[in-house]
Amino acid sequence: MTTMEDVEESSGPQCANPGCKIASGGRCLEGFSEASACPQFGKALVIVPGTSPTSKSSIPGLRLPHAQSLSISEATSLLRHGPCTVISLVGPFDSGKTSLVAGIYDLLQRGPVGGYAFAGSSTMHSFERACHDSRRDSERGEAHMERTERGEVLFFHVDLVGEGCDTKRAALFGNRAGEEYTLVQDEPDRAKAYPELRRSDVLTVLVDGAKLLNAGERHQVRAEVRLTLRAFVESGVAPPWQCLALVLTKLDAIRKDEAGREGALSYFEALVAKVREDYASSFAEIQSFIVAASPKTTNAHRGEGMHELLRYWMADPARNVPAAIEQREVPKERAFGRLPLLTTARGGI
């Protein structure tokens, strides 16, 4: 009777199963201790010319389009397909940029938000990954968001349909690591290498509400916002037709701190007033919002304040656009620069 030891001493293919390693001294894939007991043993291995047993081309199926965050070139291509609003999310590390995007996506899965209903997305996997750690299924003790990796800006995409409207309008959310935006405070020219800023319809600057609770950190937060805006304006990446949204995040943390919440909210109001005083002529409109996109406590409900913010993001982006700006020449050196500057004002590409 032939044993495994006998097979190990022989040469050549011994099994018709292409995954079996018995000919090279391995174990029987079917689990037989004696090779002769295996129905595949001793049969010729049939290989179709031009293919291999592990060739991916031999695996039936349908290749689906990827559903990850979009690169600059992919986002540029999407702009050509129809009306689209571009939103840049700006803020230091842990200010809540990813939470804001994930919060909007999660709310849209439950129904209309701010008068807009979900109509599809080409970045579904990235949305789901961003939302996972804030959901019960993750089995985390508290909501958590992945840190945005440094590198090129990536975009989340969602199609929306407004109430009483039959056509879709896309929204692109530019997401870049907070550390890179922080660098422009000392080196304003860095902002010129961030194409999402010049192309944004709504520049969205996040203010970390948790830091405003600390009297020692408030002045730093205020300085960061003002220095960042000054860098954008001075470097020319904030065109005058652009709208500005100042968003106070982590409302649940503010409400939880009874001793500091009034001071935090008052300080934010003062910051907004100062930004309006300094930059009213630099933006078409400046509005403020207070949100709890992904609360970690029960002091605010998930998505609080996001309905108003989404309405602002998706409002007509042609607000207060002087005719002279529409004829302005667009720089050609970068991919976004090769698109018409006011694609949304002209009804999309």
C-alpha cells in the first residue's frame, strides 16, 4: 500500500487537484493519510494552455468600480458630469473634519437632511469606513474617527436631490490632513499648492469646541483661525465669490461642561464677529454654525446643527458673483486650474 513517505520520494505530479502540495512533500489537500485513498491521486493534472491554476482571469465575476475617496484628477472628472458644489473642510488635527463628513452621510441614510435626499455616491466605501467607529457595530466604548493621513487631498462624493427638484446635484468634500493646513499659518505660499481651496464654493473652517472650554487654549484657537484665513486671502486662494462657513464642533462637549460652556459659546461669537469685521470684503458671505456631528456623550443628538449647515453648503453657489469675476482668466498650471473657475455658476460642466 502506498504511503505518504512513498509519495515524497517520487517525482512528477501525483494529484489532479492543482492546489495539492503532496508532490513536493506536503500534505494531502483532502486530508487522507494514505495517498492511494484519495480519488484525485495518480490522475494527470490538466492545465489549459495560456492559463495557470491560480490565474485571476479564470475566476468568474464582475469587476466593480472602486468606491474609495477620489483623487484630484478623479474629482476634476466628476465636475464635468453636471452641477456640483465643492466644499473644503479646513481645521487642525482632531477638530472634527472627518466627523463632519461621516455625520452628514449617516444622517442621509435615515432620510432627507436640510431638504436634501441621498441619491448615490461613488465613494461609498470611504464613507462607510469613516462612519464605522462611531457606530454601535464597532463595539467601541465611545465614538471615534480615523485620522486623516498626510498627503494629497482626497474627496468624498455624494449626489443629492433637493425637495421639489428632479435633478441631482453633486457635493464634493475636500479632506486634507489638518497638519498641512496648519503649516500655511507660517508659510502662506503653501496654500497655492492646495487646489481644493481655490475651487471651493464654500470654504468651511472648523473651530474645536472642546478647546474653547480651556481658557488657556482659546487664544490659540482664535489665532489659528485668523492666521489661516489671512494666509488664504493673501496667497490668492480665496476668491471673492467664495462663501465662508465658520463651524463650531463638539457641541456635546461644550454642553457637558456647565462651568465653561457659556464662556466657550461667547468666545466663538466674538471670533465670528472679528472674522466678519476683518474679511467681509474677502468673501461673498460669512455664516456661523454650531454642530454635534458625532457626539461622544448624550448632551447632543447625532447630527445636531448639520441640517442648517448642509442647506448652506448646497445653496446656489452663484451668490453675489460680480460679472467681471466670471470673465477672469484661470491659471493653467494645475488640474483644477484648467477647469472654468465658476463651473457651478454656469450650471455645471
